[in-house]
Amino acid sequence: MNLHEYQAKRLFAEHGVPIPQGDVATTPAEAREIARDLGGRVVVKAQVPIGGRGKAGGIKLANTPDEAEERAAEILGMDIKGFTVRKVLIDQQAPGGIDQEIYLAVLIDRAARKSMIMGSAEGGMDIEEVNEKTPEKIFKVHVEPAVGVRGYQSTYLASAMNLPRELWRDFHKIVAGLYECFKADDASLTEINPLVITGEGKLMALDGKMTIDDNSLYRHPRLGEMRDLDEETDAEKEARLSGINFIQLDGNIGCMVNGAGLAMATMDVVKNYGDEYGCGPANFLDIGGGAKAEQVATALRLILSDSNVEAVLINIFGGITRGDIVAEGILEALNQIQPDVPMVVRLAGTNAAEGRAILAEANMETAVTLSDAAQKAVAAARGGASA
Amino acid sequence: MSILVNKDTRLLVQGITGREGSFHTTQMMEYGTNVVGGVTPGKGGQWFEAAGQRVPVFDTVKMAKEATDANTSLIFVPARFAVDAIYEAADAGIELIVCLTEHIPVLDMIDARAYLDTKGINLIGPNCPGLLTPGEAKVGIIPGSIAIPGNVGVVSKSGTLTYEVIDALTKMGIGQTTCIGIGGDPIAGLSFIEILALFEDDPDTDQIVMIGEIGGNAEEQAAAYIAQYVTKPVTSFIAGRTAPPGKRMGHAGAIIEGKAGTAESKMAALTAAGVTVAENPDEIARIVAERMN
């Protein structure tokens, strides 16, 4: 789960990370009031969970409450990479301006199997780009879980990044606070970009990004409530509540598969055979084990809620659940939903032949191999033309 | 021969009386796996009956280990309690821990993995289907019916995609030494490299199938290892070429982060290491079969 900037920064502040004073507005009038309370010189920032807000015109300076209201009116309702701006953060401008921008983050290094702190003096930029062009400007330290962040580690980062020495002590507090926050809230990323040195010579987190491990939300009810329901499509919400893994893509062949790896492989094969005809996967969908009628019906509803879908490929590997049982479940679900696009069902594994016989009797298009299924689905999406 | 699990496996099932645990323990016992007991806190003293046998249930792994001398433990415990179950098995002296549980928080696994490493204990998983040595031991949920004994080692991050490949091999008459799902979580136990090393050393394994997916760089690391240390032919498939960046594709670890973890990078690294990378999972069994002739 990705948090908004204002949520991330407030959580950082709970661990002693200095952030600008500010508040969230949902209307231009609110933005004006907040700006007035902050003394007028503010920055108005779109709250959408995606990078590149600045370039898209979602971050603007204002020097009076009137300007803040105008800027908020421009930004609210804007579309940034598919997200509608419903909230703006009104932050005080950095006192005395910005002297330097730094990058600082805590994340998980999968290869080292540890948390890692990453810093760069090239703050304010896309860190991926820095990593690509000048990887030597990024400095990293790993955190031993039982040891935590030690002073020498932040000293190394501060020295390597050429931070002014008088700020090292404060920098250490920020590094330790950001790691504490990461750990306490089960984050997979806490990132400050930029962490600035203000004109008054103080460190301050001007931006914040935080990803919470969804698997930990059971022990963080407070964080769970931070989920922005406006950022979720109806289909994504239904999927989440029914325990189906569903991700919308932009192709025209709906895919329903049991198992995440097989679901990805199915998408890949659909694209292999469909690409030259402009066909590709419309979604990733893992229905989990068993393929019971109710789950299949929910999954079908999700897939068909996308009007781009011109055919649906159901690919189920029956292991412990036998293919004939799966076939009966699929027929029951189809009876409930009555889809109006062509369907191709591929059953494999235990009792697959019996399952296919049941489906064939009900006049369903079936397939034996994954390649065969993908080709039939592509043909069906193209209106019966042979792929 | 085989790796990690075989006829000498003395298996304990943590969570044996739960719905999933009891169903799959029955399947394992019917397959002929040597299940020696189970653990469910509060149910010590009961018996678990299946396949015409009965095995004792204990309150703790320590008690179970003392009474049965189990060497392997399989964890069928819900996510909130699964990490505790891993520590418990480690502290009781279990040598191989297999954890099937999905949705364990990543930071918990970082701590647990660091602890297991200090004790030199092997973990498979979490979020995995377990292992199967055809004809000897089924430790987990890989369907026994789709596998036959033979000379191909299979290792994968996936569940059903692996079954798919095993099934295709079996249908061509090609058996397997051991099939292992290492799981799709960002932080896990044994990785591709460690399993590849075991297969390389196993005299009965002639070929290796390795199924990876987007996310992280375990496949790239495996490629570097293969180039240097693996002499047996490896056939691979990487799932997720069509996955968009920034989206988690079901498995917690299956995510392209920025430009890292793409299928292209993994396929290129494996190809450069001399691995045959299939475009399509259907091709794997055929490639393996052609090599046998």
C-alpha cells in the first residue's frame, strides 16, 4: 500500500524527522485558510500516489493566501497519470529557501536479505536516473536486524555525501528516525526526496514517500485506515475484498488463472501469439486454489467489467482439485454470469480430460496446451478469424 | 537419489489439525511420506489418523522432536503465527523447515532468516508449495499424481506453473529426482543458487529445470552461479514478460521496481550463462526430452 506524501511525512515526524508545517485541503477555500494560518508563503502539492507530480504541474508555489487558493483551484481535479487530484497538501515554504537537496531512503535489499539505507547528494532528481548515469554518487549501508542503525553508518553517509559537518548530528537523528519509522510501521520503503538544507541551515524533509507491507496491516489498523479508497477502481476493490489478485492491463483478452506464476505465464503466451494482431492480456488475475464456482463467478465479473475485453481465457491447472470438479464449477459460474464474449477454457492436470469432456458437452471451446489455448483466445478476440 | 527430502525424511507437521494441515497431511501419508507426528498447541495427546496409520499430536515442536526424532518440519500455520512456528522448529533442532504460509510480513522474514543463518538451519519458503521426491516423500502440496521418479531436478518460485511443467515432463515419460518450490516472497530461505548446487552434486540428477519470475535479482545471481559452477544442462522459463512495472503480480516478490527485476534482464543473464531459456512453458519438456536423446 502506497501512502500519500502528507501521510508519509506525518509518520516520519512521529520519529523525529523535521517536516514543514502544513495541512491538507480538499477545496480552494480550505487551501486559502491553511495558507493564511501558515503566513502566506506556501507550496501547494497534489496528493496522488505516483511520481512526476512536479513535471505534470501538480506542485506550485504561492506567496499569498489568494494565490494559494488560485493554485489549489488549478490543481484540484487535475489528472496526473490516471489519478484525479482530490487533495492538496499546503506546506510552508522552506524557511530561507533551499540551499541543497539530498536523497535519503530506507528499503529492502532482497539480495542481501537486509534493510538498506541509501543516500545521495543528488537529491530532488529521479533516483533511478542517478543510479543509471552516476551510480558512484549513491551510497549504501545495510542494517543488521539485531543491531539497528549505528552512528558510524550515518557518519559514513554524511561524509561520503559531503554534508556540512555541523549537520551530521541532526542527519544521524533523521537517518535513525527514518529507519525506526520503517521498522515500526512495517514499511518496504521510506523515502525522503528531497531532504533539504534550508537557507537557515537546517535539515528538513520536503517530500516523503512510503510503502507499507500489505501483509503487516493486520497489526497496524491505524495504517490500514489510511488507505485512500478514491485511488482504487471498483474492480480493484471487489478483487481485494474477495481475496482475488487482480491487476488491470490494457489488452483485450481477459485471463483467469489459478496461481500467480501460471497467471503471468498465461499473459506472456497470450502476448506471444496475439501481439502481431494487436491482441494482449487485459489483466492479471489469480483466483487462488480450487477454482470454486463462486470464485470463478466473481473473477468473471471483474474481467468483464473492462469493456475492452473481447475474449476470455480461463486456464486452470487441477492438482489436488480434480479437473472435472473445476469444469462443473466453471459451468455453474457461467450460468450465473452469462458472459457475452467468447470464452476458451484450458484445463490441465488431474482429471483434465474428464473436465474437458464436461465442458465440450456444454459447447465450450476447450484447449489442451497453453499455446493452443492462447491461439484459440486470440482467434476468438479477432472475431473467429484464424490466428 | 534426490535432494533434501527422501525415504529417510522423518516429517513433523506444524498445524496438523487445521483444515489445510489435516487435508494435506492425509495426502502426504497416502503418498507414503514418513509423517512421524504433528504439532498443534493445546491439542497435545491427540492422534491424527489417515491412510490406515495414526501419528501423535504434540503441544510443542520440542516435545515432538524428543518423542519422534523428526528431522524435517512442514509449517501449515496462518501468517500471524507462522514466524513463531519457524523459530520454534529452529530452536527444537529441526534440520529442514518448509513453510508454506503466504502473507508473512517481510521484516519478520528478514529477522527470521538472520536467526536461521546463525544456526545453519535450512528453510524452504515461505509462500511455496514445498518439495516432492517422486516415489519417496511429498513434503507440501505438490500433487503426487503428476510426478514420476527420474533424472530431472525441478526448482521454481511458482506453484501451479511448476505443476504444469512437471506434468508435461511426466507425460513425455521424463521423471524427476526432486521438485522444489522455493516460493515467491522477497525474502525466503534456500535460493536458486543453493538448490542448483544440490542438484549439481546429486549423481542422479542429469538435467535441471529452473522456473523464475520477475522481481529481485535471484535469477541473475543464479545465472552467474551456473556459468561458473553448474555443468549439468539447465532449461529455464521466466514468467512475467508482460507484467507492468510497479505492480505486484500476486507473489509479494513479483514486482518490477523501476528498471530492476525485469524478465528481459533475467532471460539475458541466463542465456549468457548457457541456459536454454524457453519462450513458452510448453516448450520446456520438449527441450529437456531432446537433450535426452
